Amino acid sequence: MPTTTRKAQVPPALAEPHPQATSLSALRHQAEACERCDLYRDATQTVFGEGPSEARVVLIGEQPGDQEDIAGKPFVGPAGRLLDECLQEAGVDRSLCYVTNAVKHFKFERRGKRRLHAKPNAGEIQRCAWWLSGELELLRPDLIVALGATALYTLMGRSVGLTKERGHVLPAASGTPVLVTIHPSYLLRIRDHDDRESERQRFISDLKSIGDHLNASLITARQNA
């Protein structure tokens, strides 16, 4: 598992103090009424993170999609189902992970009756990082997985590039290791079958680093006990 020793700068998106809450459920309740940016105006609801409060791994995507916006749950659409499959092939139990997004409201453009994904801007990411930093403070995971460029920017700032650092584990400003990889939606956009399968296998290889890192952390903890 490749690892770099870069000293990460505190990213603008995490520079703001996080909300005060005693539990994830309390934080989720606060987020339901979020109006920190204008995305709440068109979205159906806030889509908060989901998973066990004792999760050792947190997977962070960009934002909820159309199906997530309707269901109120993260990663339940096509990209989420693909993530489930790839995690399973990588030997990672998603039920033991906490999954969330950098942005909690669905940003979209209307094309007739369809709602098409629109990328959140830096201001929206920064405002919504308020909730993500609260989640991470309560969870205190052993490893964070940045799924895509938006999640990586939220955690590491603009100085860290996805293409260069993909597959590496970097120290975030908080000190928590961050595994850099793609968002599964990228795989869905690849039309060529062979290219898509090649990238899928590479993504699974990235996800296998989750188990490698956790096992190494466990061994270190036992040695220091």
C-alpha cells in the first residue's frame, strides 16, 4: 500500500469550527434544518451520513444524487450499488463503514422531467463542510476514504490532486489518514467495456487498501499496548 508523508495544510473547507452535538443523531437533527447555502431551496431534504457510530472507516463522496435526495439516504443510487459491489469484492463490509457526502443537499439542473447532477461550487462545499467536520469529530475514524475530487478538496484543500495521489494514504489536517480514490460514478460514465472493467479493478485495488491499513493499525495498537 503506497503511502506519502506530505504535511497537509488546513483546507478552507474545514477551517470553520464544527457544530456542537453530543451524538450523530443530534447532529443529524440539526442538519435537517440547514440553510447554510442556497442548495436547500430546491433539494427535497438534507441527506445526512449513515452508519455505525463506532465505524473505523468513513467513506466520503461528493453529494447525494437524485435517488438519494428522494430516499434521504446516501449512496443508494447506481453509484452506491456499484460501491457496494466493489467494497464486497475488496473484502470490506460496508455495514461496518460510515458513508456520507461532502455536500448534504442535491444540486441539479432540470432537463424536462429529469434532474441532472450539477457540481457544487467551492462556496457550497465550504459552507456544508460544517456538517462533515461535525461528523468526523464525533466518529474519530481510523481511516477516511475520499471518493473523488470534491471529497478530496474538502479534506485536503486544492494543493492535493486526485490523479497524482490516487491510491495513496495521506495525513489530513486532523491527523486522520485519508485514502484517495475515485468516486464510483466515474466508472458509470466510461462507455468502453474494457476500459470500464480495467478502471473497476483498479478501484477495487484501491479499496483493498482499507483492510490493509486497518490491519496495520491493529498490529501497531497491540504492539503499543
